[in-house]
Amino acid sequence: MISTSEMIRIRRQMQRRIRDVVAERRRARQMEPVATDPAGEPTEVRSTPDTSLSI
């Protein structure tokens, strides 16, 4: 059985990892070039959201 303090420590570690991944993906999206449509209007390039981190 895991103690309460150990459970809290693991939960905080998981939350920290999730925040790091979200921040890394945000930075990667900001680095993506902005695509333009045929009319010359910039359109934001978006990929499908990754749901593998759903809790």
C-alpha cells in the first residue's frame, strides 16, 4: 500500500510532467510556419489534438 505522502508526491510529479509536455507542444506549435490559403490570407496550421494525455 502506498502512503498518503507518497501518493501526493507521485501525483505532483505526474502533474509536473504533464505541464512540461503541454509547454513543449505549445512552443512547437508557435515555431510552426503559418500557412497561407490561395486567397493569401494566413491560416493557422493545426494538427489534431493528441488525446493520449487525457486523465
